[in-house]
Amino acid sequence: MKLPILSIAMAILLFAACNSGTKTDNASTATDTTKTGASEKAKTTGTSTKKVVTAYLELKNALTKDDDKSAATAGNNLVEAIAAVDNASLTTEQSKVFADVADDAKEHAEHIGSNAGNIKHQREHFETLSQEIYDLVKAGGSAGQKLYYDNCPMYNDGKGGNWLSETKEIQNPYLGKGMPTCGSVKEELN
Ligand SMILES: [Cu+2]
């Protein structure tokens, strides 16, 4: 019985901390601690993986600007977006892929959220996270938004790193302002 209440409280804290301001009705939900399952379900209905992709892109854009604090905020938003996905809004294929990537993606997003001040470590998590979001987008997770799968050959001592972008122009989240246009488009998605 304690877990749902705790997670609601956590969600409110995160919303307050990130100042996202998207859900003003959270406060009223929280005071009503006697209802758990039903109100939780209603709250998340219709939330698709599109919001996960949006939060990921927000994170990517923060990293292109070497902005570790905004990256942390975006990481926390991504955790929220993953938690809010309603399985009923997904196709069978999307549901399968989401089940495969959700836990790992959430963990990467959490580490990014708690590592303001250490952009190198944020980028390490971003690299693996990008592969998981790629799988989600391949299953139609961006709800038709046109995206580009980019590669930077120089990241991580030449091992390279990939990322998803909403722009055709390269804006490198791994090297940031140091080498903003390093990289190339590997694949166009949707
Ligand atoms: Cu970490």
C-alpha cells in the first residue's frame, strides 16, 4: 500500500523540482491518499511513448550546449515520461519493445538526472540510452515525428557514439560546443 503513495509523492517532488508545470492537478491527486490504483490509471491514460521521445530530445539538446544542469532536468523529465507511459496506448509491437527498454532507459535517465556537474558521465549514459530510444522509435514510438539517427565517429576515443535528432543538421551532443558539427546522418526514421 505504501508504494503508490510514495511514488505519487516522488512525482510531485520531481515536478516541483523541475518546475515543468504540466500537471497542476497532481496536488489534488496527492491529498486523496485513499485512492490508489484507480486514480493512477486515470491520470496516465493516453500517455504514449511520444513524450519519452520528446524528453530524450530535450536532453540531447542540452548536451549539445554542454549544459549539464538542463541535461539533468531533462533526465528527470525523461524518468517521468517513461513512468507515465500507458501500455494501452501502445501497439503490440511497441508494447514489446517498450517492455524491453523501459527499465534500462529509466536507469540511464536517473543517472543523468543526478549527475549535474559531471557531463562526461551524463554522456556515457546518454550513449546507451540513445540505442534504447532508437529501438523505441523504430517501433513507431515517435508517433510519426521525423527523426535522424546520427553518428559521431570521434566519441569515446574513436569508438563512436550514436544519437537521435529532430534536425537534419548535425548538432553533436557528445562533443558539444567543442566540435558541434562532427558526425553524419546514418539513417532517416519515419
Ligand atoms: Cu551513472
